[in-house]
Amino acid sequence: MKLQFLTPALHGVLDYVAAAALIALPFLLGFQGIELWLSVAGGAGLIAYSLLVDRRAKRTPLWG
């Protein structure tokens, strides 16, 4: 039995939403210092990871 709660396309969209939240919310909530930059770095890393993964949510593949 195969359980699938999220489709690959929806998972890809949620990756980008989470990345945007990780980047924007620390600024909106007034974080400062290392907690701000760790969150921004995590969001940027999530975007990079999402671009490298082959999912149907992307319009064009990064390679090939």
C-alpha cells in the first residue's frame, strides 16, 4: 500500500514557500545577529536544494 500525502508538485511549491518564509520572517519579526543570518542562510540553502531536485513543480530543469 502506497501512502502519498503530498504530490511531488505540491512538495516543490511548499519548499519555495518555506524558503521565502525563512528569508522574510526574521526581518519582519525584528531578529538581529546570528539568528537572522542563520535563518536567511537556511532559506537560501532550501532554495538551492529545491533547484537541484527534479520535481514537477519546476518549470525548467537546472540541467539536461
